[in-house]
Amino acid sequence: MELRLYDTLTREKRPFVPLDADNVRMYACGPTVYDFAHIGNGRAAIVFDVLFRVLRYRYGEGHVTYVRNITDVDDKINVRAARDFPGVPLNEAIRKVTEQTYQQYQDDVTALGCLAPTVQPRATEHIPEMRAIIEKLVAGGFAYVAEDHVLFSPQAMNAANSVLPRYGSLSKRSLDEMIAGARVDVAPYKRDNTDFVLWKPSKPGEPSWPSPAGIKVEGRPGWHIECSAMAWKHLGEKFDIHGGGIDLVFPHHENELAQTCCAFHADRMANVWMHNGFLQIESEKMSKSLGNFFTIRDLLADWPGEVLRLAMLKTHYRSPLDWTVKATEEAAKTLDDWYAVAADAEPGSPSPAMIEALYDDLNTAQAMAVLHGLRHAASTDEQARRELAGSLRQLGFLSESAAAWKSRKQQASGIDANAVEALIAERSAARARKDFKESDRIRDLLAAMGVAIKDGKDAEGKPMTTWEVAP
């Protein structure tokens, strides 16, 4: 089977051929660690976790390098550091904020079923690489110094007679369209409105480092240069896949592509650019002003992480995702069933049909159809049950036993398990003495408590009653 991925740069789905099959390299933009990550960040983490799993399956676990960066230089971080740690030296306060918020993010995406990336570099630990790229850009005539700033010139990039791509090739916008569609910082020292900051002088109370390009005052990097530097350090001048949310195509990824290609005189930064679609809440754009802004942590308080993961993966990653309570409830019911059927099965190899769906540009919607077919067959076919278990694990599900999953749901419901077991014992005794009126009364009482019971037989053929929280 051929792995095919959609490339944002070329606007086509094509066969994926790694630069080096022994070291497939992928970079995805990670969080700016100033607060809890929102659920849209969660979608990106899940999408590229699925891709990471697919690449590991195809090329081997030891042959894929996945880098997801941590942005720990940002005005919002500075504000929170000053607010939360008054009197503490700024750099120390910033580190306290970023350590705390990074760990929150890591805990949240782990709960969503995401594997840890191979490398999670911090921007503040890659200042030398940022300065080195800036020096290359200045020396090549693609950037210039003005009033202690270093600015990149898209005009200079497009004027170069070389292998370089044109600025705007990723977002498919002209320079005029970019000016019209972006919040352009107007400054007297800029040669052109489209020029963007690579380095700027630090204000009092901001973190600072020695500046590049002969600038005497200390400064700090612009946002876009950070990812160019971290990708270069850990993946090289050119690598296989660069990913992120669709909102990052312009200006962030456009500027990354420009910086890296100009610094290293290359036609590409990544061979494939991949972007997941927007996430809405109940058909509306997520916004604090609308009161529908949810963090991953908010939703984890109400749902297991695997439920959130399944709700995300029902929609193809490039399509907009409408997050609804109804869809989440349906995902929870599906997972309850999958856990009951497959969690304790000896996992077999993933379904070839599911792998084929994932190899078609991560078509998780089709993969879900395959899983539902396997679930139907698993009722009577042990091989299908094992294949279902292996397939679900490949996608990041079934991280615990069926009993643990059921217990978690029972605890979350607030139902007293001991009281339920006692009532079931009373009902069993009533049934044994053929007191069906009492048996029905207890069944109705359990139903009113939100408990669904099922009568059956154990392995020895003796009567047995099991229960679960009613859907």
C-alpha cells in the first residue's frame, strides 16, 4: 500500500517518499506556554500524533523523529510572570510560568492519547541557532538592520534569481493580498509594509539576549524565526513533513518557509506541508466573547481523554470540525462498546483496511467505518475481535482494561457501586424465590438511579447479573 499525503504547498495529494527512510523527520508547531491549551490545540496534537503513529507503523518506531516545539518567549508569558511572581527576577519568573504551563499541556495531550514526541525543544534554548540564521539572512541580502531591529524582506526574496520559492507560495497570496489581509505593523524603519521582524530590542522588564548583526543593545527574537531555528537544529536544513493548524499557514509558516529557504539557499524547507482544519463549538467560532472557549482541561473534567480523541477523529483532519455535546456523547457510547468487546482481547495486527484508510491522507473517517465493521464481526468472530483490539490500539485507544474503563465511568457518575451491588444481590435472591414483583421493583429502582442491568450466565452456566451506568 502506498502512503499518500496532501501537501498544502502544491495543493495536491501525492505519494510520500521520505528523504531518508531510516530517519523520517517531522516537525509540528506546539504550544505557546502561558496558560491552559484550548481544545483547538488539542485537535492539532491528536492529528499529528496519528501521523506519528502511522509513520512509525510504516517505517519502524526507531526510524521516525517527531519534533514539537515549545514557544516560551512571548509577551503573554511576560505579563503572567510579572503578575504571578512579583518580586522574582524576570527570567526566573518566566521559567516558573513556562514549566508549570508546559507540564499542564503535556498532561492534557497525554490524556488525549498522544505519544510523547521524540524531541520537544524550547525556543529559549535555541537563541544561538536563531542568531546564526539571522546572520545568514543579513549576509545574503534578505534581511537588514534598522533601529536595532532585524527585518526580513519578502521583496528581496522574490527579487532573487535563484532556486528560492516565491514569498506567498504556501498561502497562495500576493504581497498586496497579504498586506490587505494581515495586521501589518507600521514602523518608520521598515523599508516595505510586508517586511517582518526577525529580532527586536528588548524593552525594560522583558527577557533579553545578545543581539546578532552587530546590534549593540540586547534584544529578543521574533516569533517566526524560532521554529526555523528549532527545526534546523533537530531535523536539518530540509526535512520531510511540517505540520500545524490551518491558521498558521499565513503568516507563521509562510515566514518560516521564507527564512529557512533564504538562509540555506534551498527550494524547500519541508517536502510536505500539512494543516488541520478549524474547530468550531456548536457551529460557532470558538471565542471567549461568545462564552464558548474551552480548554482541553475543561473538557477532560467531563469526559475521558479517549472520548475527546474519538470525537476529533470522526472528521477528516483537513475538514472543519464542529465540536458538539451530542457528538461527544455518541463517541462515549461507542467507546463503552469497544471497551466491553475488545479491551481485554489479545490484540492482533491492525486491520489492513484500516491501515489503507490511514495511508490515504489520514482518512480517519473511513478508518472509523472499518472499525464499526470489525465490531459487528467481533460478536461472533474471535479473529475479528483481536483485529479490532489491534486496530484500536494503533489509533491510540484501549489504554486501560475494560474493568478500569467501566470503573472510571461509574465513579464519574457518582453512583454508589456498593449500593448497586447490594440491590442486585437482593434482586437475585427475589428471583431465586420467584418473587418477580420484588425483582421488578428493584430493577426499576436501579433504573431510577441511572443503572442498566443485564441478566445472563457465567462461564459455568450459572445465573449472573452485570450492570453499567445507563447511557
